[in-house]
Amino acid sequence: EKELYYKCCKMCLQAVIKHSENYAELALKMSKETADVKRHNELEKIAEICKKVPALPAETFYEAVQSVHFVTHCLSLNPFRLYAQQFQLGHPDRYLLPFYEKDMENGRITKEEAQLLLDCLGIQINIRVPSGLSSGYMVGGRDENGEIVANDLTEMCMQVVDDIQLVYPAVGLCYTEGMNDEYLEKACELLKKVILIPQFLMMM
């Protein structure tokens, strides 16, 4: 039973890698067909990243965001359409933060470029979410050690809602005592524009 289970797991993981490789091939093909130099370079970069992740560990913020997309997208795929399923993205302002901070420190990315990648991820969520279901993520709150999580990505993940102005992602702010008021103010600012997003979860 265990052997069969792990063989199935391996098969599924290999399928995710093949899925990303297919995107890499398509991006490379498109890059050769465009006369726009800027778009050509963008597509080549997409191809390079899709060849790498999620088969290998992400090293940059761009690669990490791309990995998040591929894995959650593949989890949501249902070729037999017997039932709809959707997976949430957890706390991206926690697991994406090391990549963001490293890239910012090395000058590899700007805050605006990082925001654009998060916005693109939000658009992808809208493309893949099954009808009648919802998908999104939580930001803020406290980590497993009781430390407050509040950083640039906390605000930027909420900003996605205003930037793309689509149905998803559904964003929840875990607001806890001791968190800087700027995050609560950001959420309230968005609530003036968008109904029920972000939602609030008060934590102690």
C-alpha cells in the first residue's frame, strides 16, 4: 500500500514538472515568433524560469511565485471533471518573504516589479478557480513562534485586490494586537473600494 502510494506521488510530481516544461517550450516558441524585442526577452525569461521550477528549488522571488502558481494550478486540475476542487495559497507573506528580501537586498528586483508578479498570480487564480468555489490567501497574524507577521508582502498581497479588481483572490487579514496600524488602515482603504475584501480575522 505504501509503495503504491509513493509511486502515485512520484507520478504526480513528475506530471507537474512536465507541465512546467510544456510552458517553457511554448514560451520559447512564442519568443521566436514575436518581433517585439521587449516581449521576446520577457518570453525567454519565462521559458528559463519554467524550465527550472518547480523541478528545482526556487532561488528568486520570480521563481518562487512561479512555483506557487504551478503547484496550486496542478492541484486544481481535474481532467475527469468529476468534482471541482480548489486549494488556497496559505500565507504568502511568510513563505515568499525570504526570496523577496534577498532579491531586494541584491538589487535583483524592485518593489513595483514584485507587486506586478503578485498581481499576475492573482489573475492566474481567477483563470483557474472552478465555478462556485473561492481561492485566496491569508496575510498578517502570528507565526508558529507567536511572532507578529507584518512586512512589505503583507501590504502588497492585499494591494493585489485593488490592482486587478477581479473576483479573486479572496484575501483575509489576520489582525493581531501589536501589529502596526498601517496594515489595518490599508485593509480599510481597500474595503472602501471592494465589497468584503479583505476579510478580517482578529487574533490575540
